[in-house]
Amino acid sequence: MATATRPDPGQNTGGLGRIDGIPLWQWPAALIAVGLLVAGYFVSAWLGHPAWAGAFPAATGEWLMARMDDAYLWIVLNRNESPLFLYGFNYVSVTLGSAVVLINQVLDYLTWVGVTVAGVLVGWRVAGWRVALVVLATFAVFALTGLWNESMTTLSLIVTSVIAALLFGLPLGVLAGRSDRFYRGIRPVLDFMQILPAFAYLLPFVLFFGIGNPAAVVVTAVYAMPPAVRITALAVREVDRGAVEATTSLGSTSWQLLTKVQLPMARRTILLGVNQTIMLAVSMVVIASVIGAGGLGDAIYQALAKVNVGEAFQAGLAIVMLAIAMDRVTGAVGHGAHTPDIAPRFRLPVLGGGLAIVITVVGVARVLGVEGWPRDLSVDISGPINAFEAWFESVAGDFTAALGEAAQSVVINPLTAVLTGSPWWLVVLVAAALGWIFAGTRAAVVSGVSFVVVGLLGVWTEAMDTLAQVLVAALVTLVLGVVIGVLASRSDVLAAVLKPILDAMQTLPPFVYLIPAVAFFGLGPVPALVAAVVFALPPVIRLVNDGIRGVPKATLEAARSQGSTKWQLLTKVELPMSRGSLLLAVNQGIILVLSMVVMGALVGAGALGFGVVFGLAQNQFGLGLASGLAIVCLGLFLDRVTQGRRAPRA
């Protein structure tokens, strides 16, 4: 991320052509580039959209899709004959599928009573009685919603995926922490993986592992691995150099240094990386329902397909509780929390006592014939939720429909028309120009090449539709995020109120945000954009708030002493000096919006996300993979443009 040089408090930077390292010509130049694009659209329309001034020629894309379809057909026909699959991917697929089944069988054998007792004991021992109550409430939701079996399937998928992610992620992180060369080599790969929208991961793994739980485990493990690698590397690198040098001077081997010093001293930070890996796995397992993963994600997917908000809400509530419980338990481990001190005679051994209780409970339950939670004891809340949706539709349906139609016709459709109706080569040039204006030559090349690749893939119109939706949702997200972040930086009370809300919002899997959006706005692009805005808001608010609060107090006092008003203080001092945080807020906000917008295909948003879903559903692998690759290209463009120029060295 770009860092900026900060001016002296009393310095007048207005005549220098830069404020805090920001060239003053950037925004006018960007507006000129956008103006040329709009002018190109009107000229093309006036000329009747001739071939040379229209969308990207589709011939290359059609050829590529046909070749990808042929490759997919060959793999399907030769999956059980090719050595690559017979002795490679098929073995991995069988191993992972068997692991999911085995863990699910273990959970079934423990019965609902044993699983609940084991979960509560772990939560109590690791994080105290409050978290234990959260775990108990989570299992109660699983049971009372009638989704116990689906919840155990989801839990099995998460456990398998996390084990696979940590099995590879932690060693890679240790290696990156101990080798500068390896760290430099793997860092751009991790950056690339973390800017990819989740939907873009699905198709490549379906190609090699087919539809079902094995593909879901692999895609979830790969998606969740980057924080394990990155945070482990950071933890090993931040171990006190004095301790490392002292151990080395005593003749310790490299292995002894790692196991006796670096890993123990980095344990707390590594556990935080494990927490992040688990939360990403929870998020991706739900999305992986699109490629045949069972469990709670499939329950939501099927409910949204039937536009049954009540059933989707039930499954969404179970996922939310699962995410919160896992976050609290693993977060407490990372922060070193433990059970409050109690009388020694009541203190259970960490393993023996708890294990004895679980074994006893499971034994009694098996003797009594208890297994999964009886479905006839569940409480169906889908009816009241659907009734509320119907009531809301009767009361405010006309207003939300009118609001959605206005947003569609006044904002989204015109922007889409400009992007799809302008000459494709002009769109490429403007994208490259924006990359150069905001982030330099390398970003310009990446931006231009990304758009050319989108055209060659044959999904130009769909990509421009997606880009229009992302730009609209991103603009709303950034405006709201900056305003709320500034207000939070001004008020400790508001910041304290927002903190638990933002924590909860960042814990929720993105799939869940679609449910209330559909309930209030129905199907179409608008609910997808609303969900994207809400999903991307928390990090933007946090980064703006933290950036402004990080401005040195002496600088603020110097500005006040010169008679600056609150508005001048904000616009001339705080926001310019928070440039790094603001750029990161823009970057993260736009990338999160993109990931959610493409997921909106599940609720009728269309565009590239629809290409992925339709390609999976109809075995049109070429269309699905082309759409997924185009999503990657848009992500690269948006990421590079919003990283900003690096400030010149002093």
C-alpha cells in the first residue's frame, strides 16, 4: 500500500502541486478520461454503433469457449483412464470425500447430546462461560430449526477444509518467515489469491475434482489458506531478534531454533491466523453449495432458488450462529484467553475430565437410543418470516419496487449503456489511462491487458454490466463509509456502539447478506447491490475511523491554533494525512463489492456471476470458466487502480 509524506503542520501546500503526496492533476485527468468515454458512446450511437465502434468482436471468445468445452468433455470422458486423474486428482478426491464422511459419521455417533456437551466444554475451557453459552445457543439453533444434520455436514466440511488449509499453509508460512527469497516469491501469489472474488475459485476446481464435497473442500482450503501463510510468516519474522541470536550463539540447530524459540514465541499470532483461516472456510463452504456441497449452504441455495425467504432465513440463522461461535472460540485461543480461576477441587483436567464427561454422556445417549435431534421437535419459523415478508410487501412493496426501478433505470442502466455501447478499444484505453493516472505505468499495463483479456474471453457485454454494478455499489459504499467513519472518529460513544455491530457484520458469511436483501427488494440486480453495500461497509468504516484517529495530536493542535474550522481541519489536515488508510478503504471496499456483486447472480443480478452459475448448472464449462476469468480480470483492474501511486522518496 502506498505511503505518503506528511507536510509540516503550518506549511501551505496549496502551491506545491501536491498535498500529502497526492498529485492535484489526478482527478481532473481522470474526469477527462471518463468524459472521453462518454463522448465516445454518443459518437458511436450517432454513427449507429458500427462494428469498429462497438463491443469487442465475439469470434475469439466463441472459439475459446468451444475449446474449453472440448477440454471439459475430454476430462469427463477420460477421468477414469488418464494417469493424471487415476493416480492424482481421483485419489485426492476420494481421500477428501472420505474424510468428510468420516468426520460426519463421528459426529453422528456422538449423538446430538455428545456433540453439544463436547462443544460447550471446549468453549468453556478455552474462553469462559459466556462463550460456552454462545456455543450452547448455536447447537440449540441447529436443533430447533430442524437443520441438525445439515449443520453437522457443514461442520464436517469446515473441519476437513481447515485441516487441509493448515496442513499446507502453516509450513509455507514458516518457510516464508525464515526465507526472504521464498517470501518475496510467494507474496504476489498471496496478494492475487486474496483479491480474487470467491466465485472465481469454483470452476477450475470443478474441472479437476467434479461436482460434490471433494471439490468444495479443495476450493475452501485454497480460499482460506492465504491468511494462514501470511500471518504465520509475519509471526515468525517478528520473533525477537535478540532471542534468535542468543539461541544461535549457544549452538542451536535450525530445527531447534524453530521448535524451541520461534514457534513458541510466535504461537499467539499464528493462532490468530488459524482464526482467520477458519472464518474464511465458513464463508467459502456456504458459497461452495453452488458446486454441490451439502449442508446449510445448500439449504440457503435451494431456498433462494424457490424465493422462500423463510427457509433461507432459518438456514442463514444457523450459519450466522456457527460463524459467531467458531469466531469466539478460536479468537479466544489466539488471544490467550482461558477459563477464569475456580476452586481447585472443581477444576477439571484439560483433557481427562472433559473426555470422561463426553464419553459418559455419549454412552448413556447410545444406550437410550438417542441419535440426531428429532425433526418433530423442531420449531418452524419459516412461516412467520414468510408472513412478515408478505406483510412488508403489502405495506412497502410499491416503494421498494419503485426505488429499485429508479436505481435501475436512472443509474445502473445508463452506466451499463455507456460501458457496453462505447467502442471497446476506447474502454481499454480509458482503463489503462485510469491505471496510469492513479497508480502508475505498471497499473496502466495491467488495466489495459485485463480488459483486452475480458474481450478475448467473449464476455465483454456481461463484464461491462458487472463493472457498472460494481461502480454504483462501490460509490454508495465509499460515501456511506467515509461519512460514518468520520462521524465515528469524532465521537467515542458512536465508535463504541459501532464496534460490536461491525464485528458481527464482518463475522457473517457473505451468502447470508442476500437473504434480507431479497426479502426487502425481491429478485434482480438491486438486492445484490444492496447486499454488496452492506457487506463492504464495515472495513471502510473501520479504516476511515482508524486513519483519522491516527493523525498526530500535535498536528491537529497546530492547525486549530491557526484558526482552522472543523471543516478545514477535516479536509485540509485529517483526510490528506490519512491517505494511506483511505486508499486501503477504497481498495478493500471495491474488492468486497465485486465479490458480492458477482454472487448476486444467485438472486437475479445476471452478468458474469450468472455466467458462472449457468455454466455450472448446464454443463457449459466454457461459459462458466470464461466468466470466472473475466471476474479475475476485473478484480485485477480495480485492485491496481485503487492501490494509488507511491509517494516520492524524500
